[in-house]
Amino acid sequence: MRCYSAFLAAIAIVASTAAFSAPLVSGADPEQRTVVRVELDLKTNNDLRAHLENSLDGTMTLEIRRQGEIVKYEVPGEATPAGLKVRFGSLGTIDVAFTPTTTLGSTKPGKGCTGAPRTVREGVFSGTVDFTGERDYVRLEGPATGSMSVIPPWKCPEVEAADPYSPLPLAAAAASGRRDAGEAGAATLSAGTRACSCYFAAGVHHHRGGAKSIFIGYQVENREGMEIVRGVEARAPASAFEFDRAAGTATLHPPSPFSGEATFETLPSHRGRWRSTIQVPLLGADPIDTGAPGFRALLIPEYQFG
């Protein structure tokens, strides 16, 4: 999967701990212009994988990942039927032309609608691919392969006007969190600080089919017009997350690539005492020290990961 459901669920879980900025938007109205959607895979080093795609609001998202590690860069960019151009601050530029090789599909306007056909093509993106990740953790190269969808506006009767792009949907990954409220064997712990927009979350779930625990850490940064989200995810046996619902306590021993351990205790004041030596490794950045001053934690008697 290009998007980790648990990774995105963790963002929702700790959003109340420390807020972060919304994605950048262009403000353009897609119903009044031709929309071009692109998806391409880029060549990398260090056994990493890179994927670039855009959204209807003009945001370009570059995702670089390796197993449970991931970095996402979001920045405004431009995509046309001829190709795309996007600059990632001082990290580099991708400015490539599109040469189609295969037409995957073409959709004409429906009954009562007028406009040009909408097409999906695969092909090669060639040109300038100049991107070096922070601290040289990754370098991207061209050319790249991918697809382009050209979606011109259609004029349709009012009954169809509510969703003018539905005849040509593009694949999208959606993250959904499941809450197992009230189950004695389920818990989620989240910790974060506004000082660095750094977050850590863990969940454990005991059920008839077995037991499992999951650990996630991530950091959000806004720099040079980009929103950058770095994260890491690891799974372990349920014994890595021990908790006592009645006492409001928890002990965590996350697996590699995390290091360290942590304890949590609910105090009579209903505030939590968080003691941690857990280090969260990040691609292109310093590890997160979850025991640093300012980290606050919360223990929830639910499993909030999908």
C-alpha cells in the first residue's frame, strides 16, 4: 500500500495533543478547468521507493518509504497534459515531460453531457529529476514511469452536476481507524509535544484470533513552502505493550527500529506521569526523544488502529 492506514490513524489519535498545519491548497475550482492527475514512480538509492502524485487542489505529494519508514513532502506544483513541474525548496526540482505509451481508458460524456473525452494513459516522464533528501538519505533519478489522467470539464444536467468527475475515478488509498471500545484487552497510548510537532503512539489488542501491538512515531514540519511528515511503524507481540486498565498504568517495550522503553501512570489528578527513553528513528532527521521535556501522554482504553 502507498499509504499506511495505521500511520494515518495515529495522526488522528494524537491530533488533540498538538495541532499541525493543514495541507497546502491552490484554491482553484476543478469544475471550471481541465484537471490533470499524475502518478509516477521514481528511481532511488538506499533500497528506498519513491512515488509522486498530485491532487485536485494542485498539491504534489512525494512519498519516500522503506518497509515501515516513510517521509511525505507536500508542496504546490503544476501538472499539464505535457508533463509536470514541482520544486521542493532547496531539496530539488522535478520538471519532466510526459510521453504516453499505452492508453488505459477513455470515457466520453454521459447522456445529456457535453465535453471532450477523459483519458488515462501510461507512459514515461523524462527531463529534470534533481532531488536529494536531507542529510543525503536519498537521491532521486529519472526517467520515471507512471500514468496521467486528463479530465476536461463536462457540462451536464443539474442532476449530474454534483459529481462531474465520477465517470473517471482515480485510485486513492483511504485510511480508516477501528475502535474496539470497551474491550478489556485493548488500549492505545499517545504522547506528543508542540515543541517539535513530534508524536508517538502505540496500541495493543487482545482478541480471540490472537494478540498484537503496534508502535508508531512521526514528526510534522513546515519548511520552504513544504509540509513534511516523517514516520516509522513497527509491530510486535502484545507483550511489548503491557497495561492495567483499572490502575491506569502501562509499560512499553517497542521493537526495532525503535529503542528504549517507557512507563505511564495515571495520577490522582487524572494527569499522566510519562517516563520514557524511547527513541524514534526518522529518515533525514534526528531521532525523536520521547522522554524530552514537554512530552505529554494519554492512555485510552480502546484500540484505535485499523
